[in-house]
Amino acid sequence: MTRDTGTGGGLEGQAVLLAAGLADLAVTTASSALAAARGLLRRSDTAELAAEAERELSARGRLVLDRYAAPPPAHLETLARHVLARQAGQGDHGV
């Protein structure tokens, strides 16, 4: 499940998505990206492949931002859930 990080609209949002996707791609698959680029230069349908690559980088960018830009859970809410769970556990044991 993905969350809307607020960066999906406009040219700036698209640039952020492309940059994050490109960074993730470079870190995880640098050698295969170079091989793909060499193959891309030898193909006749370069424009179509470039458009597909842009869509893939945008999708990767959204996944990266969803993974790393998500806000952490609320600290007090987490503590309250622990307290409620502990109280429910004590109630079951008759303490």
C-alpha cells in the first residue's frame, strides 16, 4: 500500500520522484543499468524505451519516498497502546 507524500503533483514533484527513483536504481543495480544503457543505444525504438524508463523511474521514486519519507508512528499513541495491552493482559489473569 502506498501513501501520497504530497510530491506527486507538478513538475517539482515529478523531478523529486525521478531523482529518488534514479538514486535507488543507481544504488541497487548500477552494473545492470550500464549494460541496459549500452543495449539502449543500439536499439531503433530508443524514444519508446526512454519513455518507459521515465515511467519506471517515477514509480521507483514513489516507492522510495513512501519507504523513507513516511512519518514515524506517534510516540504517545504507541505508549497508550502498550498500556492498554498491558491492562487487558492483567485483566485476563485476575490481577
